[in-house]
Amino acid sequence: MVDSPVEESLGANPGAAALDPADPVAMGVPGDRARGFLASSGGRAFRALAHEPFRLLFIAFLVNQTGFWISHVSLQALMVQLTGNDPMHLGMLFAALFLPAFLLAPLAGVTADRFDRKRIVLVCYAAVAALMLLLAWLTASGRIGPPLALALSFLLGTAFCFSGPASFAVAANTVPVLDLPSAVSLQSAANNLTRVLGPALAAPLLAARRFEWSFCIFGSAAVVSALLIARIRMPDHAPQFSSGGIFARLRVGFAHARERRPALPALLTVAALSIFGVSHMALLPVFAERVFGNRDVFAWIVAASGVGAMSGALAAGYVHRATLRGSALQMVIYGVALAAFALSRSLAFALAAQIVVGYFYFSVMTNLQTLVQRIVDDDKRGRVMSLFQVAWAGLIPFGGFAMGAVADSLGVVPTLVGAGACCFAIALAIAAGAPRWSGQTGTNSSLAA
């Protein structure tokens, strides 16, 4: 009998996995049995580190994301220098980086379900390295301008887009299902540790206006990360050769998300938080200059948000069962904190508010990602997680562009206050409807109701 992809993702021996889901052999995932702290209730959030494939992936993720955040704040600072800190151009930069996630993520999801996922990630990392080294050369030689920076950002966003669903699936396939919340939590925590470390490391380069060095660092980090991921040994992905073209496969993925409640309302929650919440990051350089009189302060605001986000992601690893209603209630607090940040006139208060913003932003996102990952079938995981990517990253350009346009006419502070109010109102509505949207449908619905 040949194991289905679902069985491969849940274990080489599903019967044995049901009896002992903590057994990595029964789960079909290489790695050591958790010992000591990792085997305790206090170590639950870190238990994915007991598995060697995930450890390699985790280190690669740390290296790559540190390089990303160094380059990301430098790219924002470069655009500030090229355009005189124009809010519209900063919104366009976010649009260029994240628009591919909206336009191409469904195709990336089909690709992740059709081809070898690890190879997709390696190809994308190679593309990132090439693009960053090109951007470094253009910047150092003085050939860079706003249109070219936006074009390269779009290509960079395309590489991120295709690596996203494949990376989600690779992470899920390196741990047993019992340790999936730990894996998602640790990846989110790593992302946010690097949100602190990256801007801190970039600050001297920003002050010296040596943006090309930041781009070289990210290019080198992508190469190192690819080498680490190439060493990961994991079960071969068995793609599903379903009939029909790409649109038929996309319909199957969407139908699966709709059937596995509450996946679809969870994706809508992610979308709302991205449009009205995450997009405020596009205005941080403008906010820093107009409120505190120093545009370089925005790097420290990003770092403060990262401190909170890392804590929120780790805290999500201790959640016994992620729910839609619990995530929505956390989003309520996020909206209040964002409005408080917008109204701050003290840098210390602004940094404290951003810590709270970051905490609840990534706590919500990590819980919802864990919820969706647990209730989908592995052979459709790429397509469903591509919808998650559309909701998370694909809608940011629209929110960033809209916030830039509104801030141009109303001012940055009223725009941020309004964004916080929208998050607050939408989250209350989602929390109220969560019991109805989390009805028992599909074999895995009980995990997320």
C-alpha cells in the first residue's frame, strides 16, 4: 500500500503516530526524540528544534531574515534619499515588493504542490542573491533611481512570492504534526528576532549612507541559507497529478480552504490585519521625521516592533489550540495599540506602543497560520498557504499605497489613527461571528473550532 501525501505529512505509520504522536519514527520525520527541557511543558514552544531537518531550516531562516531586514530598512532609506522622503514613493516601494504576492501567489501555490518544494526554495534564494548583488552594484555606481529601484523590488518580491508557499510546506514537512505549532511559532519568532537584529545592524550603514553594503549582506545571506537548506534530508514530496489546468487546481485549493472551517474566515482576518495594520509600516519614515524630527528614528521603531513581535510569536507556541475568536480578540488590542502609537509625542512611549503592536500582530498571525496549517491536507497545502500569502503579503501593497495617498492629504497621524480604528472594529465583528464560522465541517475541523 502506498502512503498518501497526507499520511506522509502525518507519519510513515499513521496508526503508530496515533498511538504515539511524539515518536519521530512513527511520524515519519527524521530527528531525535525530545529530551530534557524540550520534553517538558515549558519547552513546548521549542520542541521542533528536536528534529534535525527543522534545525537546519531554522538556522537558514535566521540567516536569511537577518539579511532581509538589513536590506529592507536600507531600501526604504535609499528611497527616502532618492525622493526626499515622499510618502507616495514609499507606498509605491511597498507595492512593488508585495504586489507579486497578490498577483502570483496562487500560481506559486500550484507550483509548490506540483514540483519539488525544497528545490523551489533553493532557486528562489539564488534569484534573491543575484538581484541583491545587482542592486548593490547599481547603488554603489550611482546608477540607481526610483524607477529602477521599484523594478528590482518587484522582481525581488516575485522571488519571495514563489518561495513562500514552498517554505511553508517544507517547514510543515520537517516536523511531526504534534510539533507543528512549535515550528510555526519558532519561525515567526526568528523572523521577529531578525526584525530587531537587522535594523540594529543596518543603523550604522544607514547613518553612513552605505546602502550597497546592506544589499551585499543580504545577497551573501541568501547564498548561505541556500547551502543550509540543501543539506536538509526530508521525505520526497509526491506531487498530485490532478486533471485540469492551473485554474482547476486553484479552484480545488480554494474549495479545500472553504471546506476546512474556519480556514476561510481565518484568511479574511489575516487580510484585514494586513490592509489596515501591517501597511502602516510604509509610513514609519514619514512619521519619524514629522513627529520626532529625525527620519533615522524609524529604524529603531521597526526594531521595537520586532521585540514585541518576537515575544508574541514565541507566546503563540504555548497556545494549546489556536482559535479564530481568540485571534480576533487579540486583534482588538492591536488596533488600540496602533492608535496609541499614532498619537504618541514621546519617543519612549512610541517605542513601547510599537512593542505592543508587534506582539499582538505576530501573535495573531502565528496562531492563524498554525490553525490553517493543521486543518489542511498536505497535497493541497501549497495552494491553501498561497492564499494565506495573498492575505498576509499580497494585500500589503494596496494598504501601503492607500495609506500613502491618505497621508498625503490628511496627514500621517490621522491616517494611522484611522487604521487602528478599522482594525478594532473589524476584529470585534470577527470575534462576534467566530462561533458560527467555526462550525464542524470536514475531518479536521475539530482542531480549530
